Amino acid sequence: MSKKRIRIEGREFEVLLSSRRISRRVREISATLSEEYKGKDTLILPVLNGSFIFAADLIRDMDIDTEISFIKIASYRGTTSGFDPAELIGLGTDIRNRHVLILEDIIDTGTTLSKLIGKILEYQPASVRTACLLFKPEANITNIKPDFAGFEIPNDFVIGYGLDYNGYGRKYKDIYVLVTEG
Ligand code: 5GP
Ligand code: MG
């Protein structure tokens, strides 16, 4: 049976992870995180834009109420070395001695996350850990690994469930992978 396909900006994508699989996995991660952070002074930092749907589903399913502040990295594709600290937007809350949980949609080379963790550590949190929905182990060029990862996927370009192609495709409930012809 052929897989469900969509077309965005002239490119073909086919289903990689169904919304059912994603929902099931998000519930598992939220249960784990609820246990891990129960009774702790926790600050959740979802990284915009890509993590907005993952964060919304995950956090609403968690049993604990924590402070949540969205952060954004202004232009992390400009250089290969990641971003300049000045490009980090939204880190206004007090982090010192608190348990910080970063939420990412996907960890690819790991460069963004590595820089972000470095920046957060300067504020002396009690701990800093990362949960991501998708992790591409083959693409990782840093020694940073997510503490909680939804799915390990091949080193291919994906969209849907918050992830975009040129700003489009974020709304899809399933996750799709770019079809490379030939
Ligand atoms: P990294 O710094 O780990 O290489 O990349 C992190 C960011 O690149 C992710 O947060 C995401 O915004 C973007 N990215 C990496 N791989 C993909 C992908 O397969 N699809 C989409 N839509 N974005 C990706
Ligand atoms: Mg991102």
C-alpha cells in the first residue's frame, strides 16, 4: 500500500510517523516528565517555532503545573557555529537554582541545542535537560544528546506537527518525510 503523500511548495512528502503513533509517544514522554519533575521548581522552555505543537500537547498532558516561557533563536541557520547570544529571545525569567527543561521539535546537528545549553548554564540552574520529539543520531556533530527523545529518525528532512518547509506544513497532524526522486 502506498503511503499518504502531500505536496508543499512543489515538493513531495510522504508519511513517516502517523498522528496516532505521535500521540501515543507524547503521552509516554509526558508521563515520564511528570514523574521526573514532580515537586521540583521547574521552568519549561519550548524553543519556537517548531516546538509549538509538541509543547502544547506534551505540557497539557503533564500532571504538574510548571512555569512555561517560550524562547526563540533569531537566526540559527546563518552560520555553521550556531547562534550569537544576542539572538536568543525570551529568556527573561530567573533560572538560577531552578530545574530547566528545554523542549525542541527536532535535534539535527545538535549545534543549536549545544549553544542553548551553554547559554542557560551561565545562569546557574539546578539542572538543565532536553526533551525533543525527533532526534537524528546520524546528523549529530556534537556530544549533546537529548535526555528524552520521542523518535530516532534517519537523516532526512521532515515536516508536520510543528515542523515547516519554508514556513509551510506546520499544521499537519502526521509527520512527513521529503521524497527524493530517482
Ligand atoms: P540543529 O542545530 O540541531 O542542526 O538544528 C536544529 C533546528 O533545525 C531544529 O530545531 C529545526 O528547526 C531545524 N531542523 C533540523 N532538521 C530539520 C528537519 O528535518 N525538518 C525541519 N522542518 N526542520 C529541521
Ligand atoms: Mg527548532
